[in-house]
Amino acid sequence: MKRFQLMALPYEADALQPVISPETIAFHHGKHLAAYVNNLNGLLSNSGFEDSTLEEIVCKSEGAIFNNAGQILNHEMYFGQFAANPTKNAPSGALAEAITRDFGSFEAFKEEFQKKGATLFGSGWVWLSADNNGRLVITQEPNANNPVRSGLRPLLTFDVWEHAYYLDYQNRRPDHLTALWQIIDWEVIEKRY
């Protein structure tokens, strides 16, 4: 049976401060994500998903298996999109052109993305995704949901579960969302596009 592993971070636990503290990384990655991985591994036996990829499980499962698989996929994309010292502070090339085409400007895109993140009720995620034609959409996804369930290709996400920001920002979710732009590795997002 396939067993999922806790992803290794592509940076040191203290590399993203002051945007994300080492304490938040320790809890968010080392406790929350690790629990989702352990839970999913414990649920896979005789589930019909023993040999499925994470995306296949997210697209086809329900209940506890979906919740844990969705959170693993979401968090792997989330943690994988950051860099301690990003080489650029905005996308370029085809992604930049698509953002301008679909949102008017990079600043207009950021404003809408942050607004959707700040106004998502409860826990969940805000996503930038591409459809099959390369058109970009911003979606609010509750709980463990991921845009792949709607046939979209997820590119960028901000986690708006309280465990993602509460140690550093308390109840100031908008401040957390604003700060995250400083550590986005646009080269990763461009490759996803």
C-alpha cells in the first residue's frame, strides 16, 4: 500500500520570518500537516484508494479520507510556493499576461485575491487557478476543498485557517494575507501555470 510522507520544506523553518515565524512553521507544518499525513495513511487500508495519487484521492473521495488528502495537497502547494528571498516580487511572462488579461492588472488581482481571502467565512483557502483554456479564476474553497475537484489547475493559494496565522497575527487575517506576497516564489507559480 502506498504511504504518504510529510513533505520536506524547501527552506529552513526560520527562513520566512517575519512573515511566518518559526513557531508557526513548527505547528503548521510539523503538527497540523503531519497529522493529516498520519491520518490519511491510517485510513487508506481497504479504502479503494491504496494505490491512488493524492490528486486522485482528492477528486474522488469523501469524508475523512477527502478531508485529510485535501489538506495534504493544499498544504504541499502552500508550503511549496514560498521562498526566503524570492528572485522577483511579481510574475512575468505568460502568467503575468494572463493576470493582466483576466484581472486588469497585477495590483487589481492582488486586491481581489486578498479580499476573497479576508471574506471567506470560517476556515479554508483562497486560490488562483487556471481552467483548461488558461483563463484565470479566483475561488474561495471551504475547509479542505481544492479547485482540482472542479477541473481547475491550482496555481497559488493562501491558507486562511486560523492555525496558519494566529500565532503571528492573532485575529488580523487581512494583515497576514498582505504580508504573504513578500515570500511568494513566482517562479514556482509560473511553472504551475
